Amino acid sequence: MVAAAGRDAGLLQRAARVAMSDETNRALRLERQGRREEAQVAMQRALQENLPNLPPEDVERLEGISYCMHRGMQEDDRKSVQYDAYKARRRREDSGNH
């Protein structure tokens, strides 16, 4: 029973990370178009939906990204965030193959 709960928690965490990765990419597109407030609102909404299943370090990092989107990002910042989102999706795909 405890092992099943651990697997379920791990599954929920991976799903939340993938959802945030996808939402981060959508928000980056909005931010790039100059729709910074929409980008931040989208990130905050997704964070609230996924908060119960995200580790605190992910929440802190994603809140920082959301803040940066609101104030405006440089191209290097966008690339870094996009690469982090890509790595999160890859971790999910790799863990699903085992």
C-alpha cells in the first residue's frame, strides 16, 4: 500500500512537471509577443493547479520565471527557460521508458 502511494505520488509529480513544462512554453510564446501580463497570469494559474504535486524547489524556480515574464525577458533568458522546460519533458519521457 505504501509503495503504491509512493508510485502514485511520483507519477503525479512527473505529470505536474510535464504540465508546467508545456505551460511554460506557451507562456514564453505570449511573453515573446509582448503579452507579458497574460504570460504571467497563465504561469500563475498553472502553478496553482499543479502546486500540490510540485516539489518546493520547482515552485520557487517557476515563480521566478513567472516574475521575469511579467517584467520582460531577454532572449538569453527565454532560451534558458525553454531549455529547462525541454529537459523536464525529456526526464518524463526517459522515466516512462523504464
